[in-house]
Amino acid sequence: MKKFLMYVFATFFIVGVLAACGPDDAEPAEPSEGSSEGTSDASATDMPEKPDSLKLWVNAEEKQEEAVREITEKYTEETGIEVEMIPVDMLEQVEKLDVEGPAGNGPDIIFQPHDRIGDLVLRGLVDSVNLGDMEGDYTETALEAVQLDGEYWGYPAVIETYGMFYNKSIVEEAPGTMEELMAIAERDTNAANDEFGFLMEAANFYFVYPFFSGNGAYVFANEEGNYDISDVGLANEGSIQGGELVQSWFENGYIPQDLTPDIMNGLFQEGKVSAVINGPWMVREYSEALGDDLGAAPLPVLDNGENPKSFVGVKSYMLSYYSEDKEWAEDLMAYITNYDNSMIYYDVAGEIPPRDDAMENPVIAEDPIFSAFAEQTTYGEPMPSVPAMQQVWDPINDALNFISKGEPVDEVLEEAVQSIHDQIEVSGANQ
């Protein structure tokens, strides 16, 4: 029987598909002491007979496919098990599995962002996994992200969050505080010439959250990993402070009302913007446009001295409920995410592995761009993966849109929170 839940959902959180590329000449360093170089615990115990093949759905992105292909070819050489790697867009895998899994055409392994775990488990599409000795290798944030009701539901493969990019030809040093960033915005903004000191998607809650949470806001109350979805902290004093800060950017003309991601990215690549807030998935495009003038830094410290707590996302390999070779599927997932293969993945795909030993590797730790995002993950918090999170986005994004147009911040946020409660009730996510 499928694992339809009556769980108290307890897991943590970033969107976006990471498409940056890592250093071309990076050589993986030796694993740190205690790192796992093998596969999962299952491979060290009595295993079922080897299957002829395993089916893996990989995200349909060229560099990611190239990295996984290189790793799985090694796995085949070592085990004799063929890996059928099928590119399927990450955001389309859930619905596809829902159809093809019961029909016997689904994969053994899928690749998903952690904030979809709650929905996947509720729908009975995945099974929990046993990380075994590898549990201690992944970062604490990554482990929190893939947990639900005390069980792990994925082998963490990628960790991501957003930070600040800046143009070194305009800004000599990365602004370390919001006060410094606002001074740059004031100095460099000339909207008539499409020149701006600071831009971000300020009506997109995903990016705005740090300026709320850093002042004491929260999505759902959280006590030791247990979310109380009846307690939404998006209209409290910290949220109002965050909303007023965002509103000031529009009122001062720092951010135009009609700003879109394409416009923002285009202006930054043209050298018309001093700093932008975005994710490492833009590294490749920004680097091609700005070359050595591209810099990156963690988000600037807030006026209260707190580091902004950005949403952190963890993408992981997950075990299909319909797999008939679960032990060997876990063996493959453990193999892909071990130290050596994580560094191969970083080198080829440019995505940061959520492993302590990888984070400490000079290839990442001393990279002037990726190290900034790795540091920001230490300040962030996993996005809630409970199904109720899906009822948050529309109301709070609508609220930010009203805030950008000068509507009263406190009233708008209170209405948004009420709408979130109503939508949770209607959706049944509170059951």
C-alpha cells in the first residue's frame, strides 16, 4: 500500500534551476578524513541480485546531463549495472512519475528540489532512504532539508541560494551592509539613462524573504523541525519592517515598477547596474558579459546587524516508490553524491555539493564567485517543504505587488496572511 500520510510535516526548505559552470581546470582535492568514498551502507551488506539496469531521470540541462553521464558511466564500469539516463525537466518529473510509475514505465530514481518532498510523500510517489554512514558527510542544512517526520527522503546533491553580484568596474568593494548598498543605489541610480545602483526582483517573495526573516519574520512557526502551519509569521513586526524597506526602494526610485528578470539581467550585463541580487544559476551569463569585472558576495548585513536569512534549496536524488530495485537504486544515489563524484559534478555542472568536505575544498572555498554563495547558505534556512507552503506564494507575492505601489504595508500583509490561512483550509493542507 502506498505511503499516504497522516504526518506532522517536519522539514525545511530555493527555486530555480542552477545552470552555472564551475572552473574548467579544477582538480578534486583529496577527501577529508571520514569522507565516504564508496557507495551506501547497502553495498557493504548482503545485497539482492544485481539488476541489469537502473533508470534515472536527470534534469534536462546540458551540463547537468554531461556531469551525471560521466559519473554513471564509472558506476557501470565498477558494478556492471547499466544506467539508463533519461533527461526529464525537473519540474515535470512529479506529474510524469504519477502517470508512468503505476504503469511500470517509471524510473528508479528522480531528481527534485526538496521543497516538493511533502507533496511527493503525500502522493505516495517516493520511498524514504537510508543514508547510513554517509549521513555525517552532508551538511546539516542539507539533512534538514530532506527530512520529513524523522525520515530522509533523498540523497542531497546540490545546495543553492542567492546572493549579491556586483560590477567591479563600478563598485570597488562589495557593500557589506544595507547602509552601504543603499548609498550605492542613491549614488548610481539614474533611471532616465537606465542606470541603477541596485536591482532585484523586489516583488518576488523568494528573493525578498531575507529582508523579512532577518528582522524576525517567518513563514510558519518552527520548533525543532516541527512546523505549525496555523502560525504564519508574515504580518508580524519583522515582516512590516521588511515590507517598509522594500517599499522604500520603489518610493526612492531605486527599483522601477516595470522591472522584469530579463530587463534586470540585461541591464546588469550591459554594465548599467552596480549590484543585483540573484542566484548562481546566472554565473555563466554574467561572466560572459562582464568577465573579470564580475564579483559576488553574501547578502549585505541588515541595519540590526543580522545576516539576511535567504531561502536555501537542496536538490536531491529520490527513490521512486515503484522501483523494483530499491537497494541498488540507493547504491547508485549514494555513489553519485559521494565526495569524488560530487566534485566531478561541481566541476562539470557548476553546482555546489551539500557536503562539508566539498565546501571545505579550496576549489570551492577559494573560488571568488561560488564561495560567496556557499557562505550565504550558512546564513540561510531551508524553504519549508510542507504542502501548505504552496498556499503561501500567491498571496504574499500579491502583497508585495501592492506594497511596491505604495499601499499600507501592515494592512496588506494582514490580508495576505488571512488569505494564506483560507487557502490552506480550502486545500486540505492542514489535515
